[in-house]
Amino acid sequence: MIIPYDQLNPDTLQSLVEEFVSRDGTDYGNKEVTLAVKVQQVVSKLKSGEAVILFSESKGLCNIVRKDML
């Protein structure tokens, strides 16, 4: 199920995005990027519709994916 980012409490959205960008395997290339910048980039993608929040009811897991990956 897709969860609209704007229906989440701002603190919940912040925590979700921070957890997402800090996962193992998240690669931003050779350039070091701060957590705040990573969060802002992901939130921008959510706002523009390039990314969506997916929730798996059966697994109880949440993920952020590019919309074109659906």
C-alpha cells in the first residue's frame, strides 16, 4: 500500500526518512553527504512524486522507493 507522505505526522516522516537514508547499502558516491542533506533530498523526491512510501501490511515493513520501480 502506498502511504502519502503528507498524511504522516512530520516527526514520523522525519524518522522514517532518517532511517531510510542511514540503512546499510545506501550509496551517495564518492562525495560525503550529511544526514540533513540526504533527508532533504529524499523528502524532495517524495514531494515531487518521484518517490513513494510503501507499507507492507503482511510484513509490517515500510520502504521508500522510486515511483518508476512500482
